[in-house]
Amino acid sequence: MPTPIIYPAVADRIGLLQAPQLVVSFFTRIPEIDAHIALIARQTRVNAYVSAADINVLVEHWINLCTLGRSIILEKELNPGVFDAAIQTNAIQSIDAAVASVRGVFPEPKKDS
């Protein structure tokens, strides 16, 4: 298991968030991705190249992370101010554009029947 990013000193306050499970999942995914990258790096020393399958797995991890981040943003209860709404809209548009751009190069894997 990766080292937790959410420290014990604030763990008791995670439940006060709108979507605590999403926040924990988001911050847990980052070290998981790092661990997967380290594994690929170790294998690359033997194979001398990174396979397309490895790249596709990493792309899926990062898209999953973006999707979790997007969900956290949408679960946040906004203040009635225009500034908060503009920040949320901009963040969602940026995430959607980044995922769409990556999907243009790395299509979603087909599900095995």
C-alpha cells in the first residue's frame, strides 16, 4: 500500500467534506500511479523500452485521477458568488478538454466480453 497522503492529524475531519470518499480516493491514486511508474521503470531497465500497453495503463490511471478530481469539484457546495461558479466552470472545462485530448490519442480500451 502507498504511504497515505492524508495525515492522521486531519483524518478525523475528512468526514466533514461533501464527498470524503472521493477526496481520499483522489489522494490515494497519486502514490499508486507513482508506484506503477516505478514498476515500469524497473521493467524498462530489462526491456530497454516502455510498451504501448504500459503507456495505456498510465493514461487510464491519469484519466481516472482527473475524473475523481472532476467529481470532487462538482460535489463541492458552491457559495452563491459568481467567482466560485466561474472557477468551477473553468476547472471542469479544463479537465474535460484534457481528457478529450488524451482520448484522441489513447481511445478507451474495449471491454472484454
